[in-house]
Amino acid sequence: MARMVQCVKTGKEGEGLDFPPYPGDLGKRIYENISKEAWESWVGHQTMLINEYRLTPVDPKNRKFLEEEMEKFLFGEGSDIPKEFVASKE
């Protein structure tokens, strides 16, 4: 049986992650409070941020930015979409 969590992002109970997806306390907090559905939403948003801002995840400043956006997206007021972003029509 899948591990269930009360997801703070979606506000509903959902299937929990199989393991902490990020190191440290933030990873533990995500594992305990975020559903797979919400995590998948973050992964898509993160990909958009990386592409639109042309981020390099190995750059410490870029990693810090993504970590801050991840925390806002999952636990805070949300992460903004870049002004220049145009969604595909698919």
C-alpha cells in the first residue's frame, strides 16, 4: 500500500513520495508534507524556470535560486512564471 500524506500544496490527501527528493531538512519536509502530484507539478515548473532563465543547475547561485523557488512553490505563496514565458499550444 502506498504511503499517504496530507499535502500542504494541494490541501488534500495524496500518495506520498517514495524517498526524500532533496537533501537535508528541506528534503525531509518535502517527503513528509508533499504528495507525488504536487512534486510532479514542481518538477514541471522547475523545468520551465531552468529553460526560461537559462539556468545551469551546477552553478551555486542558480541552485540557490531554484531552492528558494521550490520552497515558495511547495510551501509558500507560489513561484512566479517569468514574464517572457509563452505556454505551448499543445
